[in-house]
Amino acid sequence: MNVKTFADDPQIQKHRWWILVAVCLFTFMSTLDASIVNIALPVMSRDLHIPMNQAEWVVSIYLIVICALLLVFGKLGDTRGKIRIFKMGSVLFILGSLMCGFSAGLAFLLVARALQAVGAAMTMATNNGIITEVFPFSERGRALGMIGSFVALGSIAGPGVGGLILAHLHWGYIFWINVPVGVVAWFIGQRILPRDITVTRVPIDRAGASLFAVIMVSLFAAVFIGQEIGFTQPLILGLFVIGIVALVVFVRLELRVDDPILALQLFKNKRFSISILCAFLIFVANFFFNVIAPFYLENARGMAANYAGYALMTFPIVQVVVAPIAGTVSDKIGPELLTFIGLVLISISQVGYMLANLGTPLWIFMFFIGLVGLGNGIFMSPNNSIVMSSVPVQNLGVAGGINALARELGMIIGISIATTVLFSAMSHYAGRRVTAYLPAHPEIFITGMRVAFMVSLAICLVATVITGWRLFRRPARS
């Protein structure tokens, strides 16, 4: 079946880079808002007169709603139009951001945060699909590399940007900063985004979408609440049981329906499956770094929060510079070799983190922060190109949704595993339960950090081996 794409329209090609700008701005803001809030939680807790454990739901509800809705919006993008869904999502995200900034109580903030997450899910699920349709194959890697850059910048820059805002302004501005940027991006989009042409109007698999939402909400509510009250409580065990049962029913349903919400046949394509798996594993590893590095720099090494934030910005800055270059190179030589090189560099960086101690020169630690940014920049763009080029055009929305879901799941699971491993190792070494940094015993933290980065290294090596296997078994390019 020969499907027309935006790459065939000269008028759209004339504006393709402006389309990329609009898409990248919303990609940056939606990923930034997953990480920027953490640093503001103590301030929000005091201002809203709520305990810290309730304030943490401002972060959790955003991630849960996004994960629950990514697949359904990816499918809606394929059937109702990716650009239509993206535009609707941009409006909801701006509105949610505006509402989030008001000190109107926790309930209002959580509702606003959920609305913001719905908009973010709509833009995240469709951004890669829009760019894949708009850009010709010869420029696709570069364009997807730009999206990868803004994903990285948004994911990692949150603490630094949030710290700078909180130093001078009310915490509401961490949300309100989205409003003027979002309005500019929305106006650009209104002027240059074309009408959808790949619209099928196929009925949505509502049962599958509902089951998937139940899976995400129950499993991640169990993870977030379990970290607070313990994983052996009946409530937590019940949530895990609900999630697992829903997962089994979901898989059986998706294998039977004609047009499922999750096209499981896509995973029969090894290039697609390996790329999604490796993206997930690397985001898990990246969030080991996100959780542990601030403890190391601020607590163990005594750096001021703003200087620690500047040091951590090395990661996204390097990735932002490298990702488009890697995407351009992958357009010329193919993406498989670059993904392998990127994963090797990320693995080496984990060794550097693992060997760091209280006496390690800070410039050496920052070298490894830059190295992981370099590795991610080289890996992410070609990997995204493989994902989006491995599926037919009518499944681009679903593929983009799965790709974004892998990223968000990697973020949540990475944070959960990193904190569990870090404090379990610290507790084992201390001989008692430890749930926070111990100022009088920095050596206990260093031991926990070493164990955590050993686990992170193992995760990276799994991804490296899988990608290496794909590289060396690939057929010769014609």
C-alpha cells in the first residue's frame, strides 16, 4: 500500500524546521516538568501546609497519568490524526501549567498536574510520528536527534533550572515558565503545522486502553506508596495483584482484537524490539545517576546546590550538542554502529561513577558526567531513528507512544531501583535501617553508591551486548 506522507508536499518541506522547533519546545517542557518539581517539594510542602509524603504526589501523579495514557494517544494519533492530537495536547499542557502555579491547595494542584500530564502525554505520544512523517529519510536521523536532545535536556535539566527559579521567584514559576514558551510554540504550530493526511478513523480498542491504564495506575501506585509504607502491606500487595492480573488479561485481549491499542506484532520486528528494550534500560541507568549524583556532590563533597546543579548540567549540554550530529551521521552510515558505540561509552561512564570516592578530583567525576552525555547523545538519536523507521506509516503514532512509554517507565523504575539499592546497601553496611544520607558517615554512602552503580553498569552491559549482537548479525547494507 503506497501511503502519501508530508515528505511529498513542497510547501510542508519549506517549513519543516519550524515544525521541528514547535515540536521540540513542547517535548522539552513536557519532559522538564517530570524532573523540575522534585527540587521544589520542600518549599511547596511548607507553603501548602502539607507533609512531604503528600507533596511527593505532585511528581507521582504526573508520571502515572502520562504512562497510563501514552499508548491510547499514540493510537488516537494514528486514527484521528497526530497533528490534531498534538495541538489539543499543547493547549491542555499550557492550561494545566497555568493552573499548577496557584497556591490553591493540594487537591487543586493535583487536578491541575493531572491535566498538565494529559497534555504532555498527547504531545509525547505524537512528536516522533509527526517528525518521521514530515522529514525525508535522508534527514530523519538529524531531526529525531534534535527531539532526543530536548528530551535529554528536559529530563536532566529540571533540578538546575528549578533551583535557579526558586532562588529568585515563587515556586509557581516552575510551572508558569511553560506558559509563555508554550504560547509561542502554539502560535508557530498554528501557522505552519499542516492538516493530517494519515487518518484512518478505525474504532479505538477501548477495553485495551482501559486495561492498560489500570495496569499503569495500580503498579506504579504500588511502587510509590510502597516506598513510603513498605511493600509487604496488604494494600500494596493487592495493587500488585490487580496490576499483574490486568496485565495477563490485557495481553490475551490484545492478541485477539483486530486493531489493538498495543500492536504486539510490532515486537516481532527485532530491530524495533531491541531498540525499545535498550532505550528502556538506558533510561533506567540514567536515573540511577539522577538520584545518586546530587547526594554525592552536595552531601558527600559539600558542593553548594547551585554549583552541583551546574556540574550536573554537563550531561544534558553535551547530549544536546552531540545528538543532532549523531543523527546526521546515522543518516549517512546507518544507525546500528552508533548505537553500539554510544552504549559502550555509557558503560565506561558507569565504571567511573562506581570507582569514585571522597578523594576523587571533581574534574574527573565531571569528565564521566560529560562522557555519559556523549554516550547518550550518540546512542539516542540513531536508536530513535531505528524505532520510527521500523514500522509502517500507519503505526507511527503507536511506535512513538511505545518509545515515549519506554522512556517514562525507565525514569520511574530507575528512580525506584536506584533508591532501593542505594539505601539497602547503606543499611547492610551500617548494620541498621538507613533511609537518608548520614552526614557523620559519608563512607556508608560511598559504599551504597558503589553498589548502586555496579547494578547500573550491569544494566548498561545488558543493553550493550544486545545491541552488539544486532550489529554483528545485521545483513550487509546494499
